[in-house]
Amino acid sequence: MKKHILKKILIGVLIFQFWFTSLPVQIFAQEEPTTTPFEASPTPSPFEDIAPTSASEPTPTIEDTPTPTPTENPPSNDSDLLNLDEPMPSISDTATFADSSAEIKEPIKVMPLRKKNFRADEKITLVVVNTLSSNVKVSVFNVDGVEVNIEKELVSDYGPTVIRLVPPSQFKAGRYRLKVVDPEGNVSTQDFTWGVLAINTNKSIYLPSETAKLAMAVLDERGLMVCDALIRLEIKNPKSEVQVLTTENG
């Protein structure tokens, strides 16, 4: 009986010894931290280059990713994209282009003559806007449609163009037609009479008691005398009083 009890005690002691000897190993094995190379090395500064920790694990490089710029209306196709390689026009080129575009849009216009009847010794002034004098052709024709050689005086070349027509040396009174042709072939014509009414005096200065002799003549469109023409003459004195003389009252 005693042997049996001792045997149980011995077995219990052996079991307790085995458990006690194995208990510290398990505790320290669980609590012992695992040391990694990263914990052993110091923490690098964010402003220094980071060297790779091992040959098998290279350190990835950090690249700056550009921030995309949002666009309200993205181009629909490649043709809408702006080619930055092409030189942009300068301000002077843009102004020149705008000026040339404005000139093209504005039509050439021949202004009406200031009157329809001119004296035989009177120059005729022609005004043309929105063009240069070299861009228009000016011609004068008589009543028969024959072009007359007229001397032209250039007063202003542009803004507006002003040309004066000088009476020819071999002048013949009558009706004339002025013709202006622009670069596009547009034709402008105006009729006027030149030298069909004449008035002459026997003196240029008269004394208060002197009689003035006035001679008047009326010509037709071909320069021929009109004997039965009706003439009205108005004379104004310094007091703005008007005296009327006509062929009807003799």
C-alpha cells in the first residue's frame, strides 16, 4: 500500500518538475520582441536620401506628380488644341490686320459734287473716301461721249482723297460727265455743266455816279449760244438790299 502511494507521489513530482521547467521558456519566448533591421537603424531625415536596406528590396523613388489643371471646356478634337510652337502675332501685326480688315469692309464712296454748274475758269473738286488716289481712275467725257484731256491736281492722297480738275487750255463750254472707277470695277458718274453761263463787266471798280455795263451769255450743253434764254440777275448792296434785273423786264 505504501509503495503504491509513493509511486503516485513520485509521478506527481515528475509531472510538476516537467511543467515548472518548461514554463519560463514559454513565457520568455512569447515576451521576447523580434528585432528587425529597421528598428536597429536610426530613422532617416525626410530631407536626406533614403538608402536601400537590402539588395533584394530596393527603395522606391518618390517623383513629383504634376497637379492636373481643370478645364471648363476641354477641346473636342486635336484641331482645337493650341499649338504653342507657333509664334504668336505681335501687337503691331494685329493692329495692321485690323486696319486692313476695316479698310476692306468700308466701301469706296464718291461724294457728290458741291454744285452742278461751274464757271469756265473754275476748278472742280472731287472727293473720294475709303481709298487711295492710286486706286481710282478719274475720267471726264464731253456731251458726245469723247474723253477730254483734263489736268488733275492731287490735294490729298487719303482720308479722304481729294482731286481737283483743271479746265483745259482749249476749253469748250457745255455739259460734261465725270466718271470714277474703283479697283473692283464699280463705276460712279456725275453730270455737270462747265462754262455755260458767263457774265462780264466793263470795269472791276465803279464810282458812285458811274453806270455799270454787264454782259451775260447762256450756252447749251454743246457750247452754242442760247439767244432766247431767260436770265435773272440779283445785285446785293452793302446794306443787304437786293435789286433784281431780268430779261423779261428789259
